Amino acid sequence: HSPMYFLLVNLSLTDTGLVSTTVPNMLANIWIQNQLISYAECLSQLYFFILFGLLEAFLLAVMAYDRYVAICHPLHYTMVMTPGLCVLLVSASWIMSGFSSLLHTLLMNSLSFCAEHEIPHFFCDIIPLLRLSCTDTFINELVIFSIGGLTSLGCVLCLIISYAYVFYTIWKIPSTQGKQKALSTCSSHLSVVSLYLGTSSSIYLSPPSSHASLNGVIASIMYVAVTPMLNPLIYSLRN
């Protein structure tokens, strides 16, 4: 019933959703050697992939704020991180992720795919799909850079500011044992954030041409399968 575990429940649900969106279909393609996917299934996969990908970023930012309050204001923790605030923050994360995902999916549905229908990827990601379209994708790209940029900037700023205060507070602790104890409370979250940011940035900050390459596919597998698998292991070992 503590705030951190309430947030972990939602993170676990998000990781399960992210894996379920892509991995079963990928395994089925390998097993039956049939790599066909219908247009409706492709858009559905795109919607849920964006939804859970954004949701994980929002939840990690909320968890960073939770660690900031726990370490910088420990005596006020229970008064600040109330159950109502936790529900509000998580609900806002779900709503913003759902709205952004729906917007991207509807814009993708408005495009025409009249020539090549082979996606150079193992799931329906937004950039490979845009490259297949034979209509103008300016609006789609504008929305991606504006909404995606604002979302990424907001989450990264929340992480940086929260941990700047956390590290400053830990630095002021006089005893080495106290510093180690404070660091241990946020080590799991830092590990998960590093995994998430490392894999996602290697995909979406790289040139679009690299998405169809072997390195791009490996980075995508790390993002959609390996990282969600490691998250519960990191937190379980910490517990």
C-alpha cells in the first residue's frame, strides 16, 4: 500500500502490455514462417506500442518525483505522496499516453500505402510505417516532433531535476553509511531509467535509415523485450 509499490504495480502492468504487444506476434512469425499482418492489426499494434512506451516514460518520471520526496523531504513523505496524489499522477499518465497514441494512430490511418507493403521491421513501428507511405507525411512528422519532443523533454527534465536534488541531499549527509543507505533506495529506479533511456534513445535518436538495419532491429528487441524482462528482476533483487 506504499506509493512506491503502487507505482511498481503500474510499471509491471505497462511492461507486460509492451511485451504482449510485440513479442507474441514476433514469435508466431518465427514459428510458422508467416510474416503477414493485416492493416487493422498493424494499426492496433502501433496504438498499443505507443501507449505503453509513453506510459513507461511517464511512470518513470513519477517514480523519480517519489524518490525526490522520499530522500529530500522524508518527514513529509506520507503527507505529500498521498494515495489520492498517486492515483492522480498515474491516471494523468494513462490519459496523456492514450491521447498521444490515439492521435498518432489516427494520423497514420489517414495516410495511403499504395506501393511497397513490406515493413522492414519485426513489428509496426511508427517510423518504418511512415517511410512506406506514398502520401505527404509532413503533418505526421510535425506531430511526432512536437508532441514527442515535449513529452520526452518533460520526462527527462523531471528525472534530471529530481535526481539533482536527490544527489545534492545525499552529498550533504555527513556519514558514509547514511549516503549508502540513501543511494540504495533509488538504485533500482536509476538502473531501470538507464535501461529505458539507453535503449529508446539508441532507436529514436538514430538516423531513420538505421531502423531497417540489423543494429536497429537488435536495439528494438532490447527495448521491447529485454528491458521489460529485466525491470522486475532489478526490483525483485532489490527487495
